[in-house]
Amino acid sequence: MSTDSTLPDRLNNWMKHSVTLKLISIAVLILILLIPTSMVKDIIYERETLSQDAIQEVSSKWANSQTIKGPILTIPITYYSTIKNEDGSFTEISRNLNILPDDLQVNGQIDPESLKRGIYEIVVYKSKMNVNGSFSLNPKFDKTNLKQIHWDQAFLTLGISDLRGIKDNINLTWGDKKLRAEPGSKIMDVISSGVTIDLPEIDQDKQQNINFNFALNLQGSENLSFIPIGNTTEIKLTSSWTDPSFNGNFLPNDRLIDKNGFSADWKILQLNRNFPQSWINNKYSSTLDQSAFGVDLMLPLDDYQKSMRSAKYAIMTIALTFLIFFLVEVLNGEKIHAFQYTLVGLSLCLFYVLLISISEHSNFNLAYIISAIAVIGMISLYSISVFKSRKITLLLSAVLCGVYGFLFVTLQLADFALLLGSVGLALILGATMYFTRNINWYAINSKKLNEATS
């Protein structure tokens, strides 16, 4: 065959056989495949948003997360103004003296339930709590220009963030008296949502401690929190939920989590928080909420989070698969068209769509295995006709199994995901460098061009 060729012919041969151009083309194709990968992430985000909407809808009907604040004893007081009126009298100013209990103990049992809204699962709970403690009626406060303490108007307020969760009437034992709670809060600037209990004449008890207790049957969703308002606050919770997450300003002093559920004990002192035992009006209302603590009854690592984390490894999966195809093309002389690369890349992207759709109806691990088998099987069968070699096809299948197996282990070990990911990528890069160390890329490129022009 003549060696004479025109410039267009030589350019065409170079484009067909240039290893460098092939590498650039594969790199560009990988970047283009990040577009469908990004669309997959949008699908995962959209499905997660629908799940959150389902949770909010169920919570709005059952009851939202609950925060218990109180009880707080409030006594109206009257001061004289420091400025005289024209007639020589002083204006009277009304204030609320808020007093916190000397000690507060809560013993609670949380019974979780799983509700369904369509294909989505929502965790709710019913709780039974026994609350007891004591108040000292000799508080420290500013008595300058004090006119009167209205002991006969004293009342208790118990803050409950979502009143729809109250399942039984709240009956308070105050000393030896039985009192009943009424809806609403009289101190909205301190407790915006709660119940109020009007107290009888307590002036005669102001030199002693008064004990109180009441039962609280409350239901809510996902979270139960408390405000440590006692001089000493002790909370004891037990539940059959096996995957709690303790949050807020204080962690339990003691906890036990096993296959039967969990138990947790908190003990919080006045010195551990940033507000006193008594104050006037709403001086410390914002500080109260900042000291909240409690427990989340959450489902284990969310399937959508796992799917999103797996999608972040898409570029690694695509690159490794294309690397096998490229090495087969270079070393075995098998021509692989860009369209074939594209089909394989789209198959790898399809894995994540299968994963998210199947996991919504079954266990995530099972969904992962089914999706991996489907994609590996599809690519392996297709590569038989591309490679025309069962041995190389088996090698590709083994690499894909290794990649998806590595990714599966990484997803299960969330705390070590970064470590495993970085070590795995380092090993993959090292192995690639080792197996291609003796390849003379210039010689391969020259040989292909010579064969094409000979």
C-alpha cells in the first residue's frame, strides 16, 4: 500500500489512533457524564424532600417534637415608681416574679411507634412521665420600692411546645391539695405554649418548701427535650428504641443502649446553666431555651443520605470502568467507539437511580445488592461483544464487583468513610501505576500510526 497520503488523511489517521487524543476524549466524556450524575443527586434530594414533607404532615396531625419547660411558679408583685406624679403620689408598676423549683425529678417511659405515609416511615412516640419536686417560697429578688406581693394570685406554668400531644388531664398535687391545669400560658414572654395551674393562698407556706407532683402523658414526634429549671434537675428516661441520639446542651451522665432499647440519666445543677432561680418578668426567657437537652428517636442512617453519599463516588466508578476499557483498547488493539463508552457510563449512572427507587420499598442493603448485580451483569454481557474475550470480561466484572463492594463497606462505616475512601483510592491508583509501569505509551502511539499509514 502506498505510503503517500494527503494531510487530511494523516490527520484522520492520527485522530483514530492517537492514544493522547483517546485519553482526552475519555476525560471529556467522564466530565459530561457528571451531568446525569448531578441529575441523579437532584432526584435523591427531591425524594428526600418528599420524605420530609411526609414527616411534617404526620407530625402536624400526631404532634411535633416536644420540649418540656417548667413548672415555673409566678407571683405578681407591685412596685412604686421612682418618679412622683403631679399630685405627689407614686405610680404603681406591676411585675411578675418567676421562681424555679429547688429540685426537679422526671421519670419517663417512651414508647416509640412507626407510622406510614405512603412509602415513607415516620417515627412518633407516646410517653408517660412522673414529675415531682419542691419550691421554696422565700426567693431572692429586688425589694426596693416594693409595695405588695400578691400571694393570692400565684400560679404555676408548665411549658409544653405542642399542646396537641397532651393525652390526659394534668392533675397537680400541691402539698396536700389537688389542683387541675387549665389551657394557656399567662407568661407568654417566658413560656409561649403551655398550661396554667392557679394556686391557692400560699402566703402561709412562704417560710417552707412545698412539694408537688403530677403525671404527664404526652405524645410527639422524633424528639423529646427538657429545660433544666431545677436547682438540681434529674431526668431518667427509658425506651424500647434501639438507636437514640442524645442532643442539646447536656449529655446523659449514664446511659445504656442494647437490643432491648435504652436508658439514660441526667443530673444538672444550677451552676451548669446560665440563669438564676428567680427573676423579674422575661429577663432570662431566651437563655432558658438555650439550655435544652434531650433525645432524638431517629431512624438509623437515612437511606437518602446513603444514596447521596454513594453518588459522590460516581466519578470513581466511571473512571475505573473506563480505565479497563481504555487499557483493553490500547493493549489488545480492540477499537472501542465513544458511543460504547457512553452506553457503559450511562449504565453506571443508572445504578444510583435503581438504588434510590428500590430502597424506598425495601431494605437499603438489599436494594444496593440488586442494583449492583443488575448494572454489573448488564455491563459484563455488553463487554463480551466489545472485548471479544471472556477472560477480559471476567476481569472487568471482578473490578466492578470490587468497586461496588468497596463502596458498600464505606457506606456502612459512616465514621470511617473518609479514611476508607482515601485509602481505597490510594490503593487503586497504586495498582494502576503498577500494572501500567512497563507500557511504552509513545511506542504504542507510533506503532498504531505506522500501521495505519503502511
